[in-house]
Amino acid sequence: MHAKDILIDGYGRIREEVHAALDGLDPEDLNARPTPGTNSVAWLVWHLTRVQDDHLADAVGLDQVWLDQDWHERFGLDLLPGDIGYGHSPAQVAKVRVDSADLLTGYHDAVHAQSLQALRGVGAADLDRVVDRRWDPPVTLGVRLVSVLSDDLQHVGQAAYVRGLLQSAAE
């Protein structure tokens, strides 16, 4: 198995878990925050998808799906178009509200499709290419891809946890 095949599988698992975390949630549950200052399922999925979109597009030289396919307009958030959620205050988290899970899964699926396209074109030597010199040591494409995979899986796990909290509170 090639490294890119492992990455493709990993990114596929993110997509599966995003769909599972969102399945059947109504707008109230999507936007609910278990306690003040915590993140909603909607914010967590929006953020993890924005990170994947932003970081992979930058690393492989593509346009962000968020901007290129007008997802920022479809979401209509009161945030700057390039915002990905890093360092959001509770007030900024509260601005990420959606009317349906379909909006989140639609955006995530569009980003996933672009990510798969990019991953399929990655050769072994590409993984050693430096994509970010702001760090010491500089970040290679391989490290960036694994970093995004890890970050996204953590956030989708958080979304599943919040979902569970909301469902257990409703019982």
C-alpha cells in the first residue's frame, strides 16, 4: 500500500464520521452549545472542514472550495470570508449557525472531493516537499496532510461527543 492510499483512507474516515455526527440532527441540536463558551456541532464541523479546505488548497496550490464554489455565500456567516475558526471567541463561535445538516455535509463533501483529487495526484517524492517554512523544522506536504487528518478527526470526535451529550439530555 502506498502512503497516498493510507491518506485517502484516512480522509474518507473523516467524511464518514462527519456524516454520522450530523445524521438526523435538527437546527436546534446543530447549533446548541452544551455550556456557555463551548462549541456547537455546527461550529466543529464547519471549522474542521474549513481547516481541511484552507490547508490542503494552500499545500497543493488549489483554490479553496469555500471561496471558489461560493460556500461562504451559502452559509452567510457574519465572519470574514477567509476565517477558518482558529482562536474564535465564544461570540465568534455563536456566529456559526446553520439551518440544516445538509449545508454542512454539502460543504464537507465538496471539500472531500477536492481533497481526494489532490491526494490521488500525490507521489512519494511530493510528501517531502516543504509547504510551510514558518515552522522549525519547515513543514512538508506529508506532515501537513497528517496534521490536518489528525486535527479533523479530533474535531469530528468532539462533534460526536457533543451530539451524545445533547441526545442524552433529551432522554
